[in-house]
Amino acid sequence: MSSPVIRLAEPEDLAQLCRLYIAFHEFHVQYVPDRLISVGTPEQFDCSGLMATLQRLLDQSDVALFVAVNATQVIGLAEVYVRQDEADDAKTACRYGYLQSLMVEDAFRHHHIGTCLLEATQQWARQHGATEMRLDVWEFDTGPLRFYERVGYRTLRRTLVRSFAEELPEM
């Protein structure tokens, strides 16, 4: 397999990006079905709203949408924002990159494409004044947590949840 090209997304990529975002969503639906609802297949889903949202992202200066392209096929994506903590006397505020989404098609995983996309988002965030990169990740056995840890990310803060539908232990 030749190395894919990593570049900023263009309007011509939107239809292929819609297909990837649906696959990304459906992957997570499998593992957190109590939190996410299936939108169906790309053929069933009306991409017009998603494509309009993606076009707005392409037009913003504090957002970057990177794609991995193999020949003419978009096989991966990374969506990154530059954000700033609110000023507060009790904590240090920083400007940071926020990785909203990172996805590579199944057939192209384990070829370092995700790492290349991640490196592109980190470089872009640094160029926009960020001093660190942050992301949220769903935790499940086959999820991406191990990938992020392997490339140097660590848990800073964790959100724990317990459903009230479960039996509560005696106090």
C-alpha cells in the first residue's frame, strides 16, 4: 500500500467525509448503545445537514479538518479545534488543541495513518498557539484508548458514571 496523503479537507471531500463520519458514529454505537443511537447506513442517512456543518467547519479559522487520501479515496479524518480555558484565579488557563474526532477506515488501520493524522492536528494546533492537545475518548475494550496512550497521551481527568437503574449498594 502506498502512503496516503494527509492534507486539509476540501469541499470536494464532503460526500466521502459524510460516509466516514457515519462509520465513526456507528462504530461507537456498537460499544455504547445506551448513549448513542444508530443513524443507519450511509445509503439510509441524509447527509445534507452533516455536509452543511462540515462546510461551515472548513470556513472557520479555529477549526481544521484533515483527511488521509489514498489515490482519490478519503480513508481517514481528523477534526481539531483551538480552544482557550476561561481565566480563573484558582487554575492555570491555557490555549489548547481539542481533537474532536479521529478515524481511519478498518481496511487501512495499523498502517500508521492515524498517527500521521494526529501529528498533523498537533502541528496545526501548535501553529495556532496551542500549548497542549486534549481529547475525550469513550472507554471500551476495543476502543482507541490504547492507541492514544501508545502515542504519549495520558489521562488527566476521568468522568465516571453509574446508572440509577442499577441496584445501589448498601451504605
